[in-house]
Amino acid sequence: MTSGRIPSAFSFDLAARAVLGSALLAGAAMASGQERQLTVTPESLNLRVGQTGSLVATVTAADGEVDTGARVLFFSLDPADVSVSHTGVVTAHRAGSHTLVALSPAAGTTPGFTRADDPGIRVEIPVEILPSELATLRFVDLPGRVLAGASIPVRLLAEDEGSEPRDVRPEITVEPAGVGAVTAFGPLFEGTYHAHPFYDRPRPPTYHWEAAGVFRAVGPGTATLTARLGELTAEARIEVAPNPAHSLSLDATIGESPLTGGVRTGDVVRFSASVMDEGGGAVEGAPVRFSLESHPDPSRFDTVGAGAPAQLLADGRFVAEQPGLYVVSASSGSAHGEQAVQVVPRDVGMAMEFVGHAPVRDRATSDLWIWEGTDGRDYAALGTWNADGHALFFDVTDPANMQRISEVQVDARTVNDVKVSEDGRIAVITREGASNRRNGFVILDVSDPRNPEILSRFDDELTGGVHNVFFHEGHIYAINNGRRWDVVNAEDPRNPFRVSRFEDPRPGRSVHDVWIHDGIAFQAGNTDGMVVVDVGGGGMGGSPQNPVEMGRLYQLTGWNHAIWPFRSQSADRFYVVTGDESHPINPRIPGPIISWQERMPSRAMGFIHFNEFDDPENPVEIARYRVPEAGPHNLWIDYEKDLMYVAYFNGGLRVVDVSGELVGDLYRQGREIAKFYSDDPDGFIPNAPFVWGPQPHKGTIFFSDFNSGLWAVRLVPREDRSPAAP
């Protein structure tokens, strides 16, 4: 039999904490648990994907008698892979080794999942899940005819007996060898993505039948491709035709204009090749292969050991991280062309000057919102974190002399998010950790920010806690317990009511934030990456009363926390920008959370992802902004100025040039314009910048710092610099 006790201290990852918290909050009163024993049968489970099993828990008192009135809660540490009901019914979703937990809480106490020592007894049940049997195997999207010299991806779709796709790597052979060959076919990551120890994650389900091999057309003839996986086989034929390429011309453009001179680091140059036959006619479908020769500027210290100084994508997009001379070549058959590109430093750096600070030092602060009030003055709302449920209000009309003018206290431990309506009259603040466990949000009248008035509270089916909200056209989009978002009509702010909700029905799904722009909801889905939903502007029949999913993109880090839609006017491209959040490298308290209780500075990881979203059915992650020493939290993009402001936690406030087309690593390209560290020797944690959220307003950049309150800074235009200015 399996038995055990809860240790004096334990920690889980964020997803496990959320699942455990919801299970505990649903529980009854607890016993002391000092001399009881909990047993679970069976001690372990072996299932196939799609199968179910049952667990039976028994609590035995110290005298050996079965305690028939004892409460036992079941939960899963991997809910997306294996789920368990409150009665112990287990359902297998994904192959692998997983863990379930049975908890018999102790009577007389009210535990919470953030406690260091939940009283009670706990048993872990290992679950081994095998894949269901494969039923079919077939090639996907292979063309019937290609020209010699072409390289095309090889994709295979394997489905199990339940018609679910599976990620497989069968053996591939090609005959005859003189016509074609398949290279690099096999397990790319051996089932796991190992970019970094803290990014160690299972391969995402969206990688089913993703290409892991390339077919190379060698010479004329018919190639037969055969895939074998156990007893399953699949076959496909490709005709390889001679390549009539005789000459090739190479063109380069930047934006809509031909490339006529040098470019800066980070500028994207598009190369395109025109292939002609011997008679001068265009060769349709001619395979073109690009290659790159690099000569970084040897006089610059940052070129030494810098790694790849430039990228050249298969579609001909070129971007350099280092100044220097580059030669781009294109070939098709015997035809060849090349062009040189001179790259100079981007040189966008600006000074950042301090303007003002409204300190909050007796507690940690959270997110902010800046707006122009109905009286024409400027105001800020600021949340507080793990304190006593206060929202703070400031007059920031003079950013150099910001004044706290009022505060509102609600029944909560944390007021994480604050938002204000477009007309500046109504605010909504979130609630987590309420004493009666009824959280939700509170709607305020802030037409006079010096005297805010509570108009209503909404907690119907939001008792698990609301972490983030968005206020748009009379509707509040509330993140409900990290599980879904509910849409609440607040056109009459004294009488809000729910009109819909959006939720992924699969087990273990999660959501952290939602941002509404032009009638589209952009969802930061934690492990699910980004999700885009039509709520009135997406052209798919969606509305606040009927959200309709438009598309999604899994992100390999699995820490998707913040999201921002960005229509780049300078590049005429649409990006969805997403940001990670995690804290696995805290100096003394390792784990994925902020170490606020111990008053120790935290260290964050992760980066900003730029995702091309012009085609919602085929989004592509194309660029990143990653600061080596820190990780991001919230962000803001100024559409008119092509500037991105990022709260980079311990990395301070960062301002980034996001003009033009974006490809590659923006940090290494020199697109960072400025940074500011909000050091405060008297802060909640002294001299520990921990920037939470930025917002530009009327030429000033306001931001909140977890450890020190509200700050105001501004960029110094180059023409304003004195000779001594940096």
C-alpha cells in the first residue's frame, strides 16, 4: 500500500498550484492529520491514451478503524496529460509518466494552496500512460512533380485507433537513389525541447506530422518514397523533371523600395530570384537555394565571438546583427547570382531621464493604468499585491510631482489589475484572496478620482480569483481563476451581468491575460501560447455574446503571460507580440514564483515573442527580444512611433525600436533604445528594481515597480542632448 504525509514545506509549478488551489478551496473542514493514515488502491495505474481507471482512497484512524467521514481530494500534477475527478475516476490524455495526488485534509483548519504546510496527509499515485495503437500512416502535402535540385519537406501523418494524430518518426527510403534522397529524417528533439534546463518541455501537440526530413530531388525520373513504422507502411511517388535553368537574376528590396545603398543592423532585406531558361523565358517553380557569406566589421569589439552575425531565411529574407559586408548568393541548377550588402550599426540609442517618483514602500505594488480624467487632468490607478486589498489613485498631471490623492480598499489580498473605461469615468479592479473566498472584481466610479465610489461587486462564478481584466466598450473581460475568461456587460456599472465566456474544454488548459483590440480578443494562454478570438471585429461572426476562435500558436517556452496586437504601419504587417514570465533562478529560493515573502530580490527569465499573424490559420513566430540577464512581465507598444516599452522585472524598463519588418533577435540587432533601473534604497525590497508594467502617456513613460511604486521617466531626443549626455 502507498502511504505518506505532507512534508513541512513543498512547492509545485504554477499549473500544479492552480489545480491544487481549486481542489483545496472546494474541500470541507480538515482534521489534524497527525496520526491518521491514507491508503490508495491501486498504488499505481497503467493506461493507454483515452482509457479510464479508478482510484479508491481509505483513511484509517490511529486505532485502526476506517474513518468513513474523512474527506479525500484528488488532483493531478499534469492535468493536461492525465485528469482525475473528485470521485477518483482517472482519464488518460497523453502518453508519458505522470503523477496524481490524494489529499486528506485535517479538520479544524482552512488551508490554502499558498500555505507552507497544509495540515493533512498526502499520497502520490504514479500513472504510466502508453500511446494508443497506431492505425494509419500516410504522407501529407507531397507534390507530384518537382524540378531537379528542389528540396521539399517530408511530412507524415500517423493516427491512432481514435483518429488522434501522433508525433512519429518512421524510417524513410527512396528509390532509385539517383532520382532523390531523404536527409535528416529522425527524432529532432527525442520527444523533448531542450533549449535550456528551465525550458525543458514535452514536444507540443501542434508538432504532429511536422517535417523532420527533407526530400532532395537529385536527377530526372520517378522517385518512390516508402515510410515504415512497425507493420504500417505508406508510399508516395514524385516525378523529378530536369531543371532548365540557364540564368538567374537576383533582386533586393527593403520595404517597398529597391535596395540601392547600405542598411542598418536589424533592417530586413528581401531577396528574390528570377530564373530563366536558355531562351530567356521564366522557369516556373524553379527551385532556388540561398546562401550567405559574412565579413563582420573587424574593427568592432562586439564582432569577436558573436556567433552567427546574420540570418538568411529560406524565403530570401536577410537580416544582420553585426555591421559588416555580406554577400548573398542564389542558385538554381547551374544558374547563379549574387549581391553584396553593406550593413552599418543601427545607432538608435537615446538617453532616459528621471522625471518623478511616487513611492509605495510599505507593500508591493502591481499593475497601473494612466488616463485623462473628465476634468482634463491626468490620473493613475495602481494595484497592490499580497497586501490588504488597496487600489491607489494618483494625480500625475505634473509627472515630476505626482501626488497620491485617494485609495479604495476591498476584501482581497491582491488587487493585481486595474483598468479604466475609454471615457475615464469607470474603473474595474480585480480581487484575489478574499476572506470569504468570493473574489471576482469591483467596479468604481472614478469620474472624481479624489473620491472614487464603489458601484458594484461581481463575483458570480468568479470565486477562484480574477487576476487580469480588460475593459472595452462597456464589457469587462475577466480572467477567471486562470482557467477561462468571462465577458460581463457593465454598460450599467451598478448592475453588471455575464453575457458569455471563452474556455478551452480540454483538461489542464490555462489563460493568464486577454487584450481587446478592434473587436478581437488576444489571449495569453500560458502553456497554450497565444489564442486569437473574434468578439466583434474578426469577421467570423463573433461578438461579446458569442466569442469565436480565429487561430492559435503554441509557444515552446510555455510561459506565455502577456500579449499585445501590433499592426506595424512602417512594415504593413500584423504581429501578435507575446511575453513570457517565470522566476526559476531566484538566488536563494529556487522555483517559478516571486520570492516576495522572504523579501529577497527575484530573478526572471523568458523573452518577448513576435508572431506574424497576417494569416490567422498559419501564424509564424519570426522574431524575439531577449535580455540575457532578466525576463519580461507586461508590455506596451506605441503604434504611431513604432516603440515597444517592456517591464523587464529585475532588468528594469526597456524601450525598443520595432520599426519595419521584424526578423531575428532584436536585442542583438541593437534595437534597444534605452533602459532605466528603478533603484530605491528604501523600497519594499531595497535597491531591487522589479518593473511590473509600463504605459506611455503624453510624452512621459509611467511604470509601476513591484518594490517601490509609481515612476515617471522620459526619452531625451538626440537634439536635446548636451555634449556630456550619454
